[in-house]
Amino acid sequence: MINPINPEKKQLDQYRIELLDTILTEDNIYPWEISVESTAAYFNNLESLNIETEINTDNFFSYLDNCWQSFDNNKLETSLREKFGQLIPQEFYQMIVNQATKIISEELTAIEQLIKCVQPLLTNWGEEDLQTFARPFVYATRSGKKAHTEEINWDKLSEVKKARLTVEIAHFALKQLTIDN
């Protein structure tokens, strides 16, 4: 069976061909060469057009950091959704990822990180209760407790099971962030 042609890939290939053609056919593709007389003219033309030629490096690198963090967050959220599927409400995944990425660099113990990660989602529970839910994951032995993979109806779960499942998923998210860093 022949796969249908991906229009995005076809367009990307066309851009590559155009870029290669420009590189091979243009004589002056690098206007910053100071030994060439046209360089001064090029920059004078830019200044007359009021085009800013300097890059604010703080803004630029901040923007890159935001892009990279967004990419990492999407990757982690996708990983959580693939592993745990429909076990919790879909908006919980994004909230867990956002909380986990905020607190992963804070100087907190593993149990404090896990509690801070789930507190916005489990507002009905006190900190002592959350510690009770978090302890088995933070202080678990290496026996390899299996993650939930069977389908669960979230609405039919008890509040305790909802809290445990949320903590388990947050624990997995924090572990992934720790591994990636």
C-alpha cells in the first residue's frame, strides 16, 4: 500500500531546494564581509530603512529558553498521556507538567516536590494527607511497583484513589524531569 504524500514534507523539500539554489547561484550571499565594498552600502541601506541591526541578546535567549521549555513540556505531557492514557482528566496532565517544571529546580526534598506538584490539583487534602499519599512513591524500594495501565473511570473512583493516582502520575513526571536534567 502506498502512503499518501505528506504536503508539509513536500513543501519542506521545496524550501530546501530553493535554499540550495540561492546558495549556489547568489554571488553576494554574505554581506558582512568587510573586505567587500558593498558591505558598507548594505549596512547604510539598512540604517536608512530604520531596520534594527542589533539583536537584544537577553530577549533573544529568553525567547529561546521559552521555546525550549515549551517543547520539553509538550514532550513530557505527551509521555504522560501515552503512559497513563485516560486515567485522569486531560487538563490534569498539563497542570502536573506545569507544576513539575516550576518546582524541579527548587531546593526541595523529593517528598516536598511531589506534594507541591499535586497541591493545586488536590485542594481537598491537607499537607499531612498528601505526605501519606506521596511516601510510598518517594521512599519506594526498587521492587518496581507497576504503574496503572488498566482503564479506570475517574468519576467512579473514591477521592482517596483519585489522590493516589494523581500523586503517582506527578511522581512519574518529576522522575522524567530529573532524568532529562
